[in-house]
Amino acid sequence: MRPDQEIVERRKEYDGIIEQFGAFVADLGAWLWGIPLLIIFLFCYLFISASTGFVQFRHLAHICKNTFGEMFGRKKGEGTIRPFSAAMTALAQSVGASNIVGVPLAIAIGGPGALFWLWVACLLGMGMRYAEIAIAVKYREKNANGEWVGGPQMYMKKGLRAGALAMVWSVAYVLVVLLSVPAQTASVVENASTVGVPGWLVAGIMFIATALVIFGGIKRIAKITDILVPFMALFYFLTAWGIIFSHGNALGSSLVLVFQSAFAPAAAVGGFAGSGVIMAIRQGVARGIYSFGAGMGDFTIAHAAAITDHPCRQAQWGVFEMICSFVICTTSGLLALTTGLWTVGESAAGTIPSLAFAEFYPGNLGPILLSISLFLFAYSTILVAIHYGRKQAEYVGGQKLSQIMGVVYLLCIPFGAVATMGYFLNFVDIMLAFVVFTNIISVTLMWKQIRALVADYFGNPNFYPRRKKFRNENG
């Protein structure tokens, strides 16, 4: 055998090993995110919501008044950044490319009913997100730089007195960010290639834009996300709903199909192979957890830095975030359903948003608009994910390790230009299963502390004016 032929054969053998390993990782991730684990998540969502008296529903008017109604109001209490800034920072990380691409993918696999179960996960997850923020603010503390810091590692250590678990969680999260950063870059590169933009250029812009911000700490990140998150959400919402309204005659039938398929098997149509109710539940709940982030705990790192006078006051912004994510995910789902593109089949499901934008907008305008949306969503996610990863590195090894990991995370961005998003996400699935499972169980075990915080807030007329009014009316 000639040397060049030998090299080719070795290359084929190497590629085969890589492909087999990738398939193994994908299968393992699918098993970890199977029905049993999702049932545990839903149980914890329901249990925490019940233990707080379903605060997200009972006090929704009060929550909306103190969030949507006071976005830019001045707050009392201690903290590093404004409550609204904390919410925008948290949203910047949880509202990512998966909200645009992932939801249509879930529908293409699980059928229209997946969107219904995503809604269920959101409504119950509101209570969990509320609880996570409340307990994180309770156990936050100041670091060496005078900034308020907190998160799962803090409430695991101080609230559960599980220091070893807190350390393992932090290490696992450092690794999650290591993999999720190139995955986000890859999602933009794959879409940008449809309009002829080279991957190296996308990765280069992402690298430079991220480097200019992340070493400025939470205050600099908050200044960026305050402007970026509302703009990118509104930009995507308007461009996507332009397409949905153009198929307005299919909107009603799409919603009917969502509810029908949630409780009955979805028949095969087009490239869609058909799906049972269990698959709809699995896809909807899993995508809901991914998209809304309730149970992951990482978003509490941003909220722990907020200026507030009570943990439950800041926790209300968690419900605000869930409502915003709900709107974006529903938009992506209806985009796939009203256009009929959800039937293209699983292999082509990742292109549904691109196809929808390309069909509606003239020339290359559609793919360009979507590329802009994906870039902004991915950029905001990378920005905040790196900050979260650095905070966990700080907990594990101090400020020096935090600085080192900041550089390492930056160097991971270009890898997204040479591999597919799915390849990275398969690895993220495995690490994320551990991160979410340990966090959601930890929060659930602290249900009595969370219930006490809720009772303290809503039982105090200084925080909850209706309590004062009730007392005055009853002497």
C-alpha cells in the first residue's frame, strides 16, 4: 500500500471512530433526558409551585406591577446592579439560538402537541424560577471586589450545608460553558453559511465582540444586555410575526392541532413520520427546560447581584423572564406550524426558521434577517454564559482561575466554525443533565425555607400593600 493510500485509510478509520463516539454520546444524552428524568423535573416544578401557594398565579397582578410596571424605577436595598439589569442579563443567557431553532425542532420530532407541553413546563417552571432566585438572593455574599455574588453553589453550601456538592456543581458548570460556547457559535455559522458569510468571519466577529465586554464584570455586561436583549427580542418577534400573519388563515387550525396532538397521537404527514403523546411530552418538556432554564439555577448568578430589599421582590423578575421566553418560544412554534414547515422531517428540522424567512422575504433579505437574530441571541448567550462560568471558576479556584477561564472560553469560540452545533450539544446534554438534576433537587429540598420567604414577603404590608389594605378594612 502506498503511503498516501495508507494515510487515506487511517483517516477513514479515524473518522469512523469519531462518528461512533459521537453516536454514543448522542444516545447517552437522549437516555439521560428520557421520560423518567423529565417526570422528576415536572414533579419538582409542581411541588415547589404548590409549596409557595402557586405564587406565580395567585399574585400575578402584583408581580406584573412590580416588574413590567417598574422596569426603570429606583430600588432600595443592597446590590450591585439594577433589578431590571439582572433580569436582562439572565434573559440574555436563557434566550438563545435554541429558542429560534430548538422549538421547531421539537415540533418536527414530537408533533404539534410538543408546543402544548412546552407551555405546561413554562407555567409550572415559573414557580421554580421564582424559588431559585429567592433562595439565591437569601444566601448571596460580597466577594473580594465588593460585588454581590451568589448562585447554586452558594445555596447548596449555605442552605443545604452540602459544600462538596456545591464544589462538584461548580466544576461541572465550568465544563458546560466550555462546550456550550462553541455550540452557540456553530448555530450562527451554520445559518450564516446559507447567505455566503464564511464561518471564520462570524467566529472572528463573535470573538472580538465578546472579548471587549466579558472582562468588565457584571456591570459592563449589564449595560450591554439592557440594550441588546429588548432589541433582539423585539427584532425577532416582529420579523417572525410578519410571516405568521401572512399565513393568518392557518393560525386557528394550528392552535387546534396543538391541543389535539397534546393528548392524541399525531399522524404522519409530509416528511413528519408521526408521533405518540409520550414523544410530544418528552420533546415539549425537554425543550421547555432548555429554553426557559427553570431548574438550571445558573440565571440566579445574575439575580444575586441585584439591588433589592427582599429576596422575593427580586424573585418576581423570574416570572417576568419566563413570560418573555414564553412569547419567543411560542412565536418560533407558530412560525413552524402556520407555514406548514414542521412537516419537513427531522433531518431538515434545523432549517425550518431559515426556510420560513427565505420564503416570505424577497431575495436574501429573509436569511439575512434571521442571521442577524441568531447572531444577537447567540452573542448574548455567550456573553453571559462566560460570566457565569467565570463566577463558578472563581468559587472553585479564586480570581486567578476566573481570569484564566475567561481566556479559555474566548479561545473556544472559534471552534464553533469547524464543527456542527449538534455535535457540541450532545456533550452539553450529558453535563447539563447533572447540573440541572442536582440543582433542582437541592432547591426542592429547601422548600420550607422558600415557603418561609414567600410568607415573610406577602405577610408584610410594607412589601405587599394589599395586606395593609386588608388590615385597614378589617380594623
